[in-house]
Amino acid sequence: MPVDHIKMLCDISDLNSLLSEKTFTDCLQKAVEMVSSHMKADICSIYLYDEAYNVLTLKASKGLSPDSVNRIKLKPGEGIAGTALVEMRSIAEVNARSNPSFKSYPDSGEAGFDAYLAVPILRGRFKIGVLVVQRNSSRPFVEHDIMALQATASQLAAMLEHINLLMITDTASSKRHGASRSGTSSYRFVKAKSASGGIKFAPAVIKNGVRRHGPALFKGSGSRHTLEEFENAARSTESQLEDLQKKVEEKLSDAASLIFASHILMLKDEAFLGGMRRLIEGGTEPVKAVIAVFEKYKRIFSQSPNHLIREKVQDIEDLTVRLLDNLTQSETEETAYEGKIVIASELFPSDLLKLSAEGIAGAVLVSGGVTSHVGILARSLRLPLVIVDEPDLMNIPGDTPILLDADMGNIYLNPGVDILDRFSERLKEKTGADSTIDIIPGSCFTADGTRVFIRLNINLLSDLSQLNIDDFDGVGLYRTEFPFMIRNGFPSEEEQFFIYKKLIDGLDGRPATIRTLDIGGDKVLSYYDLQKEDNPFLGMRSVRFSLAHIDIFKQQIRAILRAGHGSDLRIMFPMISSLDEYLRARNVVESCMDELSANSYQFNTSPKIGMMIEIPSLIGIIDEMAAETDFMSIGTNDLIQYTIAVDRTNEKVSDMYLPHHPSILRSIARISEACSRAGIEVSVCGDMANREKYIPFLLGVGISSLSMDAVYIPRIKKEVGTLSMKECARIAERLLSTGRISEIESILNGTV
Ligand code: PEP
Ligand code: MG
């Protein structure tokens, strides 16, 4: 791409930051001016699409007469711009008038500028609008102009989606003179930062915590208490923690015991409560005594060279506040949180776990102050969470309807139907409204009777209860890093044994594929200093970490083997990059078995041992790999990232993250063929397995097992049921026959 086009992209990305300072109209105008100047275009226009009214409206232009703005309206399919939108493709014409869809607007000032390029602006599958540039026909747009404008459109898409929504809302409210289709006077938009994605629409509930300033807040309370009240408060705290643990354990057994165990342990530590007791007996007022002991511990812990101990400060603070709450009775009545979006000025990991167990829909954390721990925990609990510096949100009335778009970091208070309509599809997707699709019960077959194994991906044990156990074929991927991520230290072998056993018992004899620790990259452990790496996705992550920390690795393998006694156990190594590395990992399993039998443990003596295929270096040695392993599972999320060199978490390059890149398709076919030659099972457990449009290809190249999150299973079972293997093989053959992404897209979209 020429240098000035790259400069255009940089300028456009700066434009995003202007949004908060300028009005929408200014922003749009700036965008068209910038693009027209970089593209040396005489005209540049932005059309935005209003889905509710099915109309595309000219919203800004450099070059067309100003009165055309908001006046030129197109139906999708009408004009070249409308066609580009409907067909979701770029259209370039040397002479626009020769295009049968061309629509002329004589007063608009476009005469003479017939070289035309229209690029649709899309966010995923959602249509936002069209970006158009025009020049004199003597200077038609060429291939690199098209690429540059496409890159610009994708760069602008997020901002335009946002502007579009707000413009639609504004128009709707003014049209109705305040009569509330859009919530009107009370409608409010707040820009926040996403900490954990997801989209939810639910009433708000305010969580008034006193913990913002920690125990220090109680210092000035002036209240006086007795030793007896202190003892009562200690007892209440202990029983609350035990109740909490029990309650949460029913839903999140892997998480709960790990988080609250340390609080309970601390409370049982004689030096902690005993220290307080002694001060009170010596005449110190109980609140002051509690705070004095807390501060002493905090000082000692936070000065420790050991980061594991430093991390305990948060636990002890959490515990002390709970104790003080009980002593001063400052926490009043219980609030109902179920199904609501919690607005809080602070959230501790234990709060988030508790709220999640109570079934909240999402959370808004006002006035910053989030630890990465809370963000990670929210992600693992799949709770949408945003952070925003707007303390006045704590004052909104309870039950205010909120649309929380945590993917974008947007909060809509009192959104009208206009906005809700635009989110309706995504709300269904994100809330797992696939439950509206009746799941086909029992085993899964194609229309012509081929059995396809549908397995479940799980992160927390609670995922297991989302479906009837007979409606899927066991677990195809258990991401064991989650219990490691949500606690304050490495879980012991016994703690892991307990979690894995619970999973295996819940499967009632069906396969349990347990993936060993896959941390690093974007999955960090707050309690373990992984040391800064310039390229963490290419660094000390995943099985490399396990092999470099053999004690941690062995503890996990022993726990898995013991828990898997008498079950269909499959141990899976992530991020394997060579045969030698795989054999080293497999040797660790063998030596763990020797140790377990030497110590007379019961354990699974013949687990299947396999690996994920996520790194392209395995493709060249795939037959040798298949000969040594019991099964393979293709982790397409990482395989795509590493094959195309495109960061799966980077929004800026998300349009390059293509599961259907010809190299990915051919790699999957090669892996599948090698597994078939070796007579072993091959599955896909990355996100490609949950996209209907890729299922015919995957089945067509011989993938026999698909593993995905529970929410996708009803839809994918339904899709498989409509397919015939013969047709799948034919589609796969066609897809594998071309090296062009565009041709693959046409085949997948059914346009050729
Ligand atoms: C994958 O990479 O496709 C995969 C399933 O693993 P994860 O998403 O946990 O990295
Ligand atoms: Mg992966």
C-alpha cells in the first residue's frame, strides 16, 4: 500500500479520538475531507444505513452540494452505493453512468466526476453504510485505491456505527417531540472502556459499597462497640463466608472454594483475630483495633519480596471490610441482583463471583479502580463489564433500563426501541437465545446418516449444566487455565483433583478432554510474574510454560490422572510446536503414572494423549505427529493467528483474521487426511466449529468431531442435520481448488 494511504489510515485512527470533543456532524465532515484529500478524490461521501427504516442516507460529503446531505436517500440495492451495501462488496467504475444501477442526482454537483468507487462499511455481519469516492473519469480508481478505501472503511466502521446509532436516536426523539420511542429526555449515552465483552439489556441496580477507601473509611465512624459485639461480628463474618462459599460452590465450584478458602483461613488465623482481641481487651475501641491489626498485616504483606504474599493484601482488605461491616452493621438490607446490571464504584473479585452466582446480567464499574484480576474474572465468568469514570452513574434511579454493549464499551441508559431494534440480533446471539432453537435431542447425524460428534468446550464447571448431558458427546475442550486465573495462587494438586473429578463425574462416562495449562499471551495469572515479554504470544506460554515449570505441570497431570480413574479420559497439550516437544510432554505423563503407581494411587492407566494443532510448524510434519498421538484437535483460533500472522485480539487487523484463508482450509484438510491415515480422531475445537457456514467444509474434509461452547450447540446440531456428506465433500473440493480469498468467499456466500 502506498505510503500516503498508510498515512490516511493513521489520520483516520486519530479521528476516532476526536469523537468525544466534536459533534457527530463535525466528525463525519472531517472524515470525508480527510479521505477525499488522501485519495485525491473530487468527491467523498458517507452514507449511513438505518436498518429500522431500511434506508441509506447521505450524511456527509466533500464535493456534493451541502443541501444534498440528509436529502439523498437510497433503498438498499438502489444506485451503486445501495448495491455495494446489499452485496457487501466494493464496486469500482471508470464511468459510473455505464453501471445499470447508477442513479443520477442532477442538482448534487456530481456531474463530471464519473470515476466511482463505493465500499460498504461493515461491522462483522452488520451493515453500517457506504463510503464513496468520485473523480474525473480520466483518473479511474485502481486496485490499490480499492484496497486503501476498504482499509479506511473498516477503520471507520466502529466510529460510524456509534455515530449512526446516536443520530438515529436523535432524529427519533426530535420527531416525536419528546414522546418516548427513544427514551427522549432521560435517554443518555455514556462511553466506557470494555473490560469483558458481551451485550445485555437489563434494569440497573446500584451497589453501594463502602469499600472504596477500604477499612480506613470506618476510622471516623465515631461509634463505640464492645468486645462481645466484636466476637459476634467475627462469628457472623465466618458464617457469612461459609454460606457464601456454599452458595457459590453450587454454581461455580471450581472458583468458589479457591477464592473464599483464603479468607476463611485468614479469619481462623489466631494472630489475626487474636491480635484484635488483645487490643480490645487492652482498652482500644474495637473498630480501631480491627483497623490497627489490618494495617499491620497490610504493611508486612505489601513489603514482602514474595509477590504471592503481596497479592494477599487484597484478600485481607476484603475480609477486614466484611468484619467492619458486621461490627458497625453498616451494610443494610440485602439487594436482589438477579438479571440486573450492577453499577458499582468498586468490585472485589469475591464480589464479582458472588454477584455472578446470583445471576447478574453485567456490571458497570464507575470511577475506575479495576484490577486486571476483576477484568479477567469477568471474562472467565462471561459477564459483560465496562469501566467508566462517571461517578454520577451511582445516582441513577434503580431499575433504569440499560443496554450494555460491553464489546464496544458503550452504555445506553433508557434506550428507545430504535436502538434496541438495532441490537436485537446481537442481543439474541450474546444472551445465548439459541435456547429458542429447540435442540435436537440425542446423538447428532447428517441428513444422510453420518454420525458427527458434538462436544462441549468449557471454561468453568458451571458450563456443564447448560445442556442436557445426553444432547452432546462429552467435553472436547476443558480450558483448565480458568481455575488458575480466578484465584490468588496456584491451585494445589488436591484442589485440582477436586475440580477435575467433579467434571468427570458430571459426564457420566462420556469423554472428558482436559487441556493442560494454557497461560501466557492474553491469559495472565495475577499471582505469577510471567515477566514482561516483547511478544507474549510468541513467548513463554502454554505447554512451554508447563515444560519449564515441571513441578506445576506434574501436579496438574497427577490431578488429572487421579480424577480420571475409570473414565474416558483424554489429556490434551496446547500449543505444541514440534514432535520432540510433544514427546517431552507425553513423557511427563508417563513419569507421573510411575510415581502414582509407586505410591499406590488409583488413577487412569490408559488415558488417550493428544494435542492441539495451533501452530503451523506442525503441518509439515503432520504424518509423524499423527503416528505418535491418540487424537488431534484443531485450535483454529490460534492456528489462524499464527498462520496469517494476525493478532486475534487486535481490533485493527480483525478484517484480516480469516478462517477461510486458503492456507487455513488446506491446513485443516491436510491435518484431517493425516489423522485418517493414522486412524485417529480429529476434531475442531476453535471457533470455526461454531460457525454454520464452515460446517459443510469441515465435514467435507473428514472432521468427525466438533467442539464448541454450549450456546452454539443447538444451532450447529440443526445445521449438521441438514447436510449430506456427498454435498459437503463437493463443497470442500471446490473450496480447496482456489488460492483466492475472494473466490472462496463467493463459494461460501453461495454467489457462484
Ligand atoms: C484455539 O486456539 O482455537 C483454542 C480452542 O484455544 P484457545 O481459544 O483457548 O486459545
Ligand atoms: Mg488456543
